Amino acid sequence: MTEQAELAFAKTFVNNLSSQPITYADSFQQPPERSLKKIPVLPVELPPLPERKVSQATPTGSLSITFKSIKPAKSYTLSVQPTDTVSGIKAQLASELGAPPSDAQRLLLKGKALADSKLLQEYSIKDGDTVTLMVKPGFDWDPSKMSTPAPVAAPAPQKAEGGSITLLPEQPSRTRGGHGRTPSIVLSPSPSISPSPGERLVDIPLVLDTTNIPEPSQSGAANTPYHTTISKPAFWEHLYAFLKSEFPNGSDAAQAWEDFFCASKGSLTVSEIAMIRDNVGVTGMAGS
């Protein structure tokens, strides 16, 4: 009985101790044998760091480039900038005497065509290089015939028979519409009129001013019964419904409607075309 009582007391005493909180000192260190073992780390070779790319400086200064054509034999030497576009160089070349227009030129470097939108510095062109100049097929280039035309002398006034009216040469004028020149005449004194002593007869030039002449109105064609009918969206809706009843395939009906509509677009305005397409629901190429 005594041993059992002592054993019960020991168990109770241990349970009471285990229920008490444990406080460690600030300098407490766990014994090494109770520490977790470290996981071994295998050495892994790392790739070298990438080298920093040094940005290339934009070349400065003008370049002397020779543009040479083999057939016909012609060459031009221009001073260009590395930052110039190929289209700008073509325009500069077109201003030279006898050179082809820029839209007919083809520039090649070692057999490769230069793109108009790229800069000259994007190609491996150095100072003094030669670029091949060609023209597009179908363009007849003759440097001897493309020189700057000489100024044309104004024709002398022509006198009509009888000496009463002198016709002046055509004078360029800035007019509107179809007017290309300003009509002008010169009234000369009648040969039957004899001047008085000390009196001198002179010609009187008459010039008709056409700057204030209004242009012909186009509104008359828009008020015809034909235009009034085809400008209504309801007309085209009925036509589309009729074509769909005739064609079993919907795409064929839309194609037939488009053919009729394109044939009548010359009599319609832009707003009327847009209104008709919005109501019918048939959109043409590029939305037109």
C-alpha cells in the first residue's frame, strides 16, 4: 500500500509540473544534439552574367553617295545624311537634272532594294559607296529628254483682218471651275476715222473679269423624281426583299443588290448612301 501511495503521489506531482509554463532565459541555447540536421546543398554552376551592350552612337556628318544607272549610263553624286529616309533621298535625287521622278526610282545596294520607310543608317552604306539606280518597269527614262525646258516666249499679238480687233495671247489666271483663261480683246480705231491735227489714236484693251462668275449649280439634278425615289431607304429595302425572294442563296441576293446600288451611287450623296446602307444592312467594300 505504501508503494502504491508513493507512486500515485509521484504521478500527481509530475502532472502538476507539466502543467506549469516553462520560461527560458534570454541566453538559452538548445543543445546541439537536439537541433535539426541541415539539408546538404549541392553546388550548382551558375552561368556567367550577360555583358552589357554598349549602344552604338548614331553616325553624324554627311555622306557622299554615288547613284549610278547602267542603262542608260548616268550617275549622280549626292551629299546625304545617315538619318535621311530612302524616300527623302529619292526626292532629293529626283530634283537633279535629267533624273527620273521619285515614284519611278528603284535603289539597290548589292542587289537588295532599299525600302522607302527605312533610314540610310540601317543599311551598311559608307561614305563614297555606290548605289545602283534603276527605274520601274514601264517607265521610259531618257536623261537627255528630261532636262529643264527652256522658257517659252510669249506669242506676239495677232491682228485680225481689217485692223479693227487685235487678239491678245492667252493669259494664265486663277479662276474656278472650267474657266482656264480670262478672255480679252483690244479695240483699235476704225481705219475710216481720220484723226484731227495733233490728235493720236490709241488701242483700247478690254479684259473680261471672270472671277465673280458663279459656278453652275448641281442642285437641279437632285430634285428630279428619279433621285427622289432612289434616295429613299424604303425603295432599297423593298428591292432587297424582292431579290431575296428570287435568289435562294442570301449571298447572291446581296451581290445583286450591291450591283444595282453601285450603278446608282453616282446620283446619291454621301449621307444618302450611308443612310441607305444603315437601313438595309448591306455593307460594301471598305464600308462605302
